[in-house]
Amino acid sequence: MYQLPILNYGYADLEPFIDEATMKIHHTKHHQTYADKFNSALEAYPDLANKKAEELVADWSKLSNDIQTAVRNFGGGYVNHNFFFSILGPKKSEVGPDGSLMIAIERDFGSWEKFVEKFSASAIGLFGSGWCWLVADFAGQLKIVTTVNQDSPLSQNLIPLLTCDVWEHAYYLKYQNKRADYVSAFFSVINWEEVTRLYQTLILKT
Ligand code: MN
């Protein structure tokens, strides 16, 4: 059974950027529902149950036809939210990565400001529900990609480093239709230590 990871911060700790009510509903209702539906879809497939959720989502198109959609949507929703909540954290005085990740951002996007601008534009411009990601390919090159619904970059052989959930449930209570304000606020509650750790782990493997 896939469980929700415990968050290492409280629902109110991202205030005022992401409000407590949104965080609580997002985690205990939306994320939990993806986990429940993923578990229930896999009940009839005991041979899949010992795989990591990320592996199933990465290779959903190689599974038998009757389970593909459930793994893509519910497995994707479960895995994407696990990741999203893991890279959030209370606002720190210093906002942004340092060290090797900042150097890579400057190398691949031109500057920190250009990265923020491009990521924000991609998140704001994504039509409908989905996710905006900072990813690395297997050569360590950084890219910004978007995915629709609960699709994951893992299915495109890309390694997630950062993501912004732009489904309306992630921001509508506080920001209503103002997705741009939510995306701007999102940049204040990124756990850059964790994002940097993910990048450094990846670089050691390339
Ligand atoms: Mn969500």
C-alpha cells in the first residue's frame, strides 16, 4: 500500500504565501484521494505492488492496457504530490539555490532572473490543469517543462528537481483566478536545500 509521506512542516508554515486551508485540503483530501485510488486500482495486480510508485509511473505505457490509465492518472497524482510537498518549506531569509545548482541554472538559462522568468511564464501559461517543472536530463542539462493532468516527466526520462502544481485546487481558495500571484508566491516557499540536494545526487550519478 502506498502511503502519504509525512510533511516535514506544518500546514500553516507556508503562510502567507500558501494558506493553511489550501495546504490541509491539498494534502488530506486531494493527495490522499490519489493514493487511495492508486492503491485500489492496483489491488487486482499483486505483481505490480512491490514496485516503486515512481517506476510504475515512469513506465505506465509499458503496463497492460487495462491498468495504464489508472497508473498514469492516480499513480501520477500520488507521485507528483509526494514530490511537490517534499520541495516546499517555510520561507527563509535567503531565497534561491547556491553552489553547483546556481551555477547550472546560470549555465542553462543565462541567469537566475531569466530562469525565474521562464519558469513563471511556463507555469502561468499552461492551459488547464497540470504542472510546471525544473528537470534534468541524464546528461545533467537543466530544462523547464510542463505536463498536463497528472503526467510526470519521469515518463520522458527526465529527473524532477522542482515543481509547481498549477491545478486550481493548489491555489484557488486564496488566489482565485490569479494564477500569476500564486506562482510568484510559490517562489518564496521552495525548499532550495532539498532541490540542491536532489541536483547534487543526480550529478554524482552522471
Ligand atoms: Mn495538487
